Amino acid sequence: MSGVVTGDAVVLGLQPARLPSRALAVVIDLALVLAVYLLISIGLAMATASLDQAAATAVSIASFVLVLVGAPIAVETLSHGRSLGKLACGLRVVRDDGGPIRFRHALVRGAMGVVEILMTFGTVACIASLVSARGRRVGDVFAGTLVVRERIPAARSLYLPPPPPWLVGRFTEVDLSGVPDDLWLAVRQYLTRMNQLDAEVGRSLAERLAGDLAARTGTPVPPGVPAGAYLAAVVQERQTRDTRRAYAAPSPAPTVTANPSPPASASVPIGTAPPVGDAGTALPAVRPTATAHPAPGAARVDDGAEESGSAAATGFAPPA
């Protein structure tokens, strides 16, 4: 990445294009321009067959300048630094501050390109690009431009750690409507990078973010709960609410029947008469089902052991 600083003191992360990709883009542009120049030269030769030698030479020079020099300048100006070759290779010409180029930048690049690309067959441009730290040729240095890559592989989604089990569902009543989006973004960035921070720096940052989040929600941080665990639990609560809101289905309207009858599987209390149906016949009584009870001496699962194992996986320890 190149540390390009704009006029607002903002550092831009630009990835300069290297020599292989730039050379391929130049070859594509030159092949297209030379093909157009050849067709135009054939047409002008047939049109100026009746002219004298001086007029034919003047027309040839004008066509050379307009096609091989003027056409690339016009294309880079109108497309803001994206010729056909650069478009195929995913490159773009920008200013040193990261902004789009103008006509004067394209003019300087095109004029210097005649010397370092056409006249020297690209030798000067290759040497300058290899020597420069950002792969710039002589035309880029004089014009104050930089060729950067536009197609950068997308970064992998960072892992958001879950909260400890002893905090799951503890903040269901917290009002999260007053938390701004920039605070949510800061909290998520901290949670995804908390293992990369220094212990003291990470703790102070977590406490500051937890204080801001508690001030926005109106609910203080519970005593004994680490700031990082509190942030993770609140973020998971927000994700749970968003998921529930997104996938909530409308409940169907209840239907009312004219003569509702009790289901056949309903249990009848002991000592009461069996229910009577619509035709006056008694419905069969159903014995109450027995509830299964655990046998004496059966082993029980210790919930605390499970919670302690999950807490070790998340990295948040329960409060003392």
C-alpha cells in the first residue's frame, strides 16, 4: 500500500500498479492505436494521391500526431485515466493525492510517452518504473500522477466472538434505539481485533466503548462484568433482534367455529361426569397420562461445567 496523503490530511491506501500489468496495458493500447493509425494512413494515402510530396508529408505528420499522441490524451481525459488497456488490466491513472486526472495531466503523460515509449521502445519507461518505489515512469513524475490497481481482492470477513454463556439473554430489555451507527461500527471493529491489541490498550478501549454504549442505552454495565464481554453480549442482542425482525412472519387470524367441541384427547378430572356431545351421547373418558420421573440415583448434567467450557472458548471469564 502507498501512503498517499490528501489535502485534508487523510492517508489513502492505494496499491500502485507494477511493471507487468502496466506493460500489458501499454501493449493493448499500442496495438489498438497502431491498428487505427494504419487504417487512417491507408485512407489518407488514397485520398492524397493527387497531392504533391510536401502536402502528403504534412498530412502524414498530422495523422501521426493526432492518432498516436492526441487519441491517448483524449481517451485518458474523457475516461478519467482509464484507457482500454488499463480497463482490461484493472488499472487507473490518478493524481498524487488520489483524485481524478485532468487534461493537463494527460497531456504531460502523452507528450513524455512519445519519448520514453515510442522513440525508445519502452526502455526508458521500464527502467524508470523499476527504479521508482511506486512504479512510476518519467511521464508520471512530471505530471504528478500515479497508476493504481482498482481490482483488489476483497478482504475476508472478520470473526466476531460470541459473548460468554452466562451473559446470553441478559440484555433483552435494553433499549438499543439510541445507539448511533458509528458507535456500533467502532464496537464491532474492537471485537474483531481485540486479540491483536495490547492488553492494557485493549482494556482501556473496551471500557471507553462500554461507557459510551451504556450512556446511549441508559443501562449501566453490570458490576463484575468485563467490558469486552458486555460489548459482545449487547452486539449479539442487536443481531438477534435484527434477525427476528427480518424473519418474523405475520400470525394468521384466529378462526371461530359455530359449535366448538372438546378434543377427544382432552383429559377429564376424576369425579366429574364425562362430557356430552352434540347428539347427546357421552364421550369416552381419557385417563390422565403419567409423568415420567427420573429414577433415583440417576446422573445429572452439571450446567456449570458446560458454561465454563464455553467461556474458555470465547475468551471471556465469568465474574468472580
